[in-house]
Amino acid sequence: MNELTISLDAQSSVPLYEQIYKYIKNDIQDGGLPFGKRLPSTRKLAKFLQISRTTVDMAYEQLVSEGYIEAVPYKGYYVCELEGLYRIRPGQPSGVSAKRPEQVSYAYDFSPNGVDLSSFPHNAWRKLSKAVLMEENRQLFGLGDPQGESELRGTIAAYLHQARGVSAKPEQIVIGAGNDFLLLFLCSMLGTGQKIAMESPTYRKAYDLFANLSNEVCIVGMDEAGMRIDELEKSGACLAYVMPSHQFPLGTVMPVGRRMQLLSWAEAAPERYIIEDDYDSEFRYKGKPIPSLQGYDRGERVIYIGTFSRSIAPAIRVSYMVLPKSLMQLYRERGRKISSTVSRVDQMIIAGFLNEGYYERHLNRMRAVYKGRHDALLEEMKAFRQIGHISGENAGVHILFTFTNGMTEMEAVQTAAREGVAVYGLSRYYVGSGKQAESSTILLGYANLSEEEIRNAARLLARAWL
Amino acid sequence: MNELTISLDAQSSVPLYEQIYKYIKNDIQDGGLPFGKRLPSTRKLAKFLQISRTTVDMAYEQLVSEGYIEAVPYKGYYVCELEGLYRIRPGQPSGVSAKRPEQVSYAYDFSPNGVDLSSFPHNAWRKLSKAVLMEENRQLFGLGDPQGESELRGTIAAYLHQARGVSAKPEQIVIGAGNDFLLLFLCSMLGTGQKIAMESPTYRKAYDLFANLSNEVCIVGMDEAGMRIDELEKSGACLAYVMPSHQFPLGTVMPVGRRMQLLSWAEAAPERYIIEDDYDSEFRYKGKPIPSLQGYDRGERVIYIGTFSRSIAPAIRVSYMVLPKSLMQLYRERGRKISSTVSRVDQMIIAGFLNEGYYERHLNRMRAVYKGRHDALLEEMKAFRQIGHISGENAGVHILFTFTNGMTEMEAVQTAAREGVAVYGLSRYYVGSGKQAESSTILLGYANLSEEEIRNAARLLARAWL
């Protein structure tokens, strides 16, 4: 074959070389130019098409780069063998239907995962963001420390010491894009196939994540002090996932005696660790904050996790993990290989937010806002005291209400829904073997409802339940 | 016991209730107040200390919350049992020494992972960032779609179609904080314990990550077209990790014939998938960009991963994954449970960067900058043609140089280091069973060196090697 009848369009915005490339590529894909076929030489084709030889060279080079043709020295260009069985021609993509569950719209939503978005500190954030981007610091756009910026880690260490009694040096802190990521990261560092003890009900995402990563999750019973140590002992687990300051969703505070037993359990074998998820300890409405479990840990057994997503805004994907010194060697060997998941710009904004006192003021303000909503909800719930009782009410941003009049969780959720109010059954937080057949408890989150909305919603709940 | 001899300091900034709380807590921790001991009633202690009863109530309530004492109705407050064996008293924290390897400082660093930081589009970024934060859109600070903002996914789908020939609907795209995260995420979604085929040398972090997560990684041989399909077939792997447009670190482009074979391999069994890591396809200096493998995929077998970290700046932790339709059900069941790792603010900035044409201009500028450096380096390397040859030079931001005069990789690295120039041995990218005893190839990355720096560095390399 010495020529190719290509009709070129000199007026087209597509360069000539690309028109030639596309024509030959299509011909090869269609089988018009079969395997082994020799193409005209660039000189001949250029002459035939009356264009410059460089243009044909460029087209052929691209075809060689992509593997459609090959250049055989002193012989010419030949069509390569493509996998015969594979249909190279574009098919009609079939539609992907998202099949999301239908969204019911509620007038009032007592979601336990709410955050008051109207309180986001816009001005401070904008000011800090501007200042960070103004710095013209080219290093700011480099990859940065996989562990997180040392300035931010120092700031967090000081904050955790003062606010949570956590004892950590900056080098023990790892910054990550959210708690889900940090748990994924931790599993990848410790290796999967671990036996992890959890309570039930618990933080569902953590359960799913551990289970997805082929860890064996064993459900350990709880009493009023939290995870039962005798059952934990028997389970054979080497990791215990707990939320001692405020168990989610039950709101249990683990008393100091149980904390000591848990630490003793962990110290009894070298491979045992406790994961302390301190997800919302910032919000407590009675007395001082409950200190962290990590602060009591003398045996370097506690992996502490906290987040700014709850205390500032969910869109702020910044969490932190404090590794015990006993895991630092493993971290250096395996953990440091994973690049940081938080942009350095965001890290510097958060560091400024903490250092310049914005965070403390923001927390004080949010505590007052949430306390007002908390008190309004408890006041309204007095109307329901004949049909159930409240628990988990001293901290966090939700309370639990357990029906004692025989109403099931499902009835409560459905009758509330009919009035346009979303409440959440406790059973969705039961996991694995800890699943319960029936529950008569619901969660009422109040973070994203104003006091007035809470009062209006309570009137609707009275219509539904009383 | 009816009284506690607490010396209160009314002038202190510590509230009186907290002074009482701390005193009793310390006494319990020291054993001064043993298990079962009854505390004085709040009335008696208030009278004895001549303070208000509310103050004592507050102190006792905090001690109850933390589990140091318990209230027995009609009887009073008793000290709880703490775990006897556990030392509750703060110990002296032993220092953590970071033990980082000593940093040698180089005059010129040919790092293959460099990015030209001075080209970061500061002004555009600042402008977009300001505009996004100005919107006062409170929803912007909510949690957002775990998959990423639909606006950004739409923008990426259009970009990938046009620039990479990737065929994807926005609902197939998942946004994540960097490629490392996306690979972690993918493993958690697919389940660990998979058999994954990789080349060697390869992208080391991906290898470490797969291996850490208890996947079985089998090294499959390569020829000049990339991963060998016969070996892949024999390996029994169900996942193949490849970089068809520009293999790292070798720079191989997988020709279309091999691509077809790879796709046929994947279609031969329902559990087989190809992970296409298209990490730096933006930079090609000869002809058009090589289209993605994903664009040829008719069997929904290719998981495509790309990133803005290389093309904009490493500090921008935004990558994207295109899932084949065959994995969408699994994603909805398992993947959507993991919250997004990229802040919505950052997602909106990137979307604006692409939509308003900044990205295209930035890429054109970077291609020109890198092409200049690439050409300067190739020009300088002509001086070394007696002692070796260049490969992998048409794309990316590094070239390879293989010594043919008997010089080993280690000698080359060490002699260059003595002249203050960092070059990188190929052997660091060999993984698992694919390790090689000796290499005489080095990588020279040029992204973060100016043309003048490249010329100066080459003079030093000539002193070292010639």
C-alpha cells in the first residue's frame, strides 16, 4: 500500500497532522488496515497529500507512541497487532442510575449528627485564609510532612494538654482528613486482620470500616460504666475501640475505675491497644469536661483520636491522632509512607485559628448555643415524662428518649415522620452480633435546630406520641 | 469522716469548687480516701469550710461524673473502687526522639518527585478562595457528599473526557485527598486480602500500601510494552495496577495492542479489575497526550485514578477516581460510608479553577516550563553519551540514565553527592520479589530546577562521572 485516500480539511481547527493520525487510527481500529500492513513512507504520503513531510512525521510518531504502528528500521512503518478479541470501538455507554433512596423532606430534623452551620466563624476563617495565601511562601505549596505541619502539631499538643489532659509531644501527633481516614490509616499501619473489640450500639462507620478491612470485630457487652472488662478479656481482642468521655450513641461516661481496669487490660499484653475516640468532648453542659483516658495512660497503650469537624464544621476535614510512644517506630516504618491528606493551606489556617484565640471563643460560643438548645429540649421533653425517660443528657448534641409505654422505636419514628419530624431509632447503631431485635429508644439531636424550632417540633411530637 | 481539711484560696483564679474537686480527687488517687469511705455531706462540708453548699455540690457532681465517688440515695457520697493495680499518678514522660535520618543538603536536587513551586497560580487561587468564602453559603460548611461535590465531579468528568479520553459520568467519580488515600479507600471498598499484580520497579507507595493492608502483591514481569500478560495470567491476580500512559519510574508507554490484551484479561473473569494510575499524563513533550486505557474499556473493568497534586501543587490534596459502572453498587453499599476527605471549600476552589479556564492556562504554562527544562537537560546529557544512554524522555518530569561504562547506581549517586548533586537510583523503586541485586540506572528529575540550575548541575555531574 502506497497511499491513503485521506480527505484533509485545511480550514479545520484540527491540525492536519491530527487529521491524518485520526484517519489511520480509525482505519486500524476498523480493520481496514490489518496487522502487518505496511504504511506508505512519510515521503510518499506527503507528496500524495501535497503537504509537508514534517506533518506526516508527526502523525506517524503519535501512532507509534500509542502503539498502533511500529517503525522497522530501513523498511518502513507497519500496523501492529492489536488484541483481536477486544472490541476497540466505542460502545454506547449505558446509563448509571444513582438509585439514591428517596429523600423525604422534614419540617424538623433531630439528626444526631447535626452541627449548627450558621455559627461558622466566617470572618475569622476568611481573614486567616487570606493571610495564609498572602504569604507568597512557595514552600507552602510543596508536599509537606506526611505527619502534618509541625506548627499545627505543636498547637494541637498544647491545646490537648490544656483542654483534654492529653499528654502528647508534637512528634506523636498525626494530622488527617477526618476520623474515617485516620481509622483507615491506623488499620493500614497496624496491619489488617486484627481482632477489634467494640461496644454495641457504637459509631457505625468505625464498625463498617474495621469489618471492610478484614478485621475481626467482636462485640463486647456494656454495663452502666461502659465496655465490660471481663467480656473484653474473654474476647481475645487486641484492640479496644471506646469513647470513654461520651459514648456514642448512649452518652455513657466511663468512670475512672473502669478506665483503670481498661488500661490494666491493655498493659497485660504487649500487642494490646485502646483506641480512644474523643469525638465530641468539647460539649459538656454540667461541670468540667471529663478528662481523656489518654491522660491516665502510663503504659503507652492509648491511641487518641479527635477532630475539628464537629467543633468547627463538618466541611473542615481535619482530625488528629496521638500515637503512644510504643507505636512511633511502627509509624516511622509504615505510616510515614502515606502522604498527608490535608492541604498545608488548611493546616496553617487551623493553626492560626487555634493560636490566635478564635477557637476558644468559637467553642465558648457554641457551648452557649448548644446549651440553650439542650435546655429548651429538656424543658419540652417534660411533657413526655409519663411515656418514657431521658438519658445521655449532660454532654454532646443529642439526648436519648426511651419509651416505657410499649411504643416501639419504629412506631415512634413513623408517627413522628407523619407529623414532619425526623427522629432516629437507636437500633441503627447496633452492630454485628450486638444487634437487638427490638428497641424502644430514639435519639434526638438538637445541634441544627434553633430553640424556637425545638419548641415547634416538640408540639408536633406531642401530637404524634401523646 | 465528717470533714476534710482543705485549705481554700479565695484569691485564686481557680474557682472554689474546682479547688475542692481537685483536693478530693488527689486524696482518692493517693489512697488517702480509700474505697468505700464515706465523704462528709455537702451541708456539713459547706458549713465547715464556710462556703455555699452549691459550691460543694458542684465539686461532688464533677467527682461523680468522672467516677471517683458515687451518690447512694439517702446515705451520702462514697469513694468508688479504682483498679488497684493501675498507677494513676502521672509519671515522667520519657522523651520521644524522632530519629529522622540526617538531612544532607544538596546544591542541586534532581528529585523525580519535584514540582515547580514557583509556578503556583497564587493570584487565581487567592481570587477563587476569596470568592468561595465570600458566598456566605452556610451549606458550604456542612458535611457534603461523601463522593465529592457534584459540581466538581461534573467539571472533572468533562475535563477527563476532553483531555484524557476518559468516559465517565459524574456519578462514577469519587473525590479524595490524594492518590494514597484513594488506594487505601479502594482497598477498604474491595476488601483486603486481594491478589494484586504489580510491575517492578513501580510506584513504591502503592506497593507498600497494598502490602500493609494484607493484600498479596505478586510481581509480574515487564517487557518494552509494559506488564506481560502471560505472566499476569499465570499469577492468579484479580487486580492489576498499571500506569499505561507513562509507567513510573521507567517511562514506558503501553502500546494499544498490549492495552487490548490487558482489557481482554480483565474481561475473562468477573472479579478482575485494572487500576489505571494516570498520575502525570498532563506532561508530554512529543505529539499529543497518550489517551487513557479507561477510554478503551467496554467491559467496565478499569478503575481510573488521577490527581491535581502533580499538575497544580503537591499541597493541593485533591485526587479523583473513576469507578467502572460494575463497581457502583459496591460503592453505594460500602464506599459511601466513608466521609469525604476534601473540604468543600477546596473542592469549590478547584471547580472554579477548572471552569474558569485557569487550569488549562496553568497546564499550558507548566508544559512550556517543563519542556524548557527537559530540553536543557537532554542537551547537557549529550556530554555523557560515551558512558551511558537516556530513556523515558518524552513525558513526565524525569529521565533515566543508564551507565554502560560499568559504573553502578550506588557509585553514581555517591560521586554526585560529593559534588553536591542529588540523583536517585532506580533500585529504590524495585519492590517485593522484583528486587534486583544491582542497577546501573539513575533518575534525573528536572521539575524543580531552573534551566540555569540544570546547566550548573550538569557541570558538577561531569566532574563526578567523566
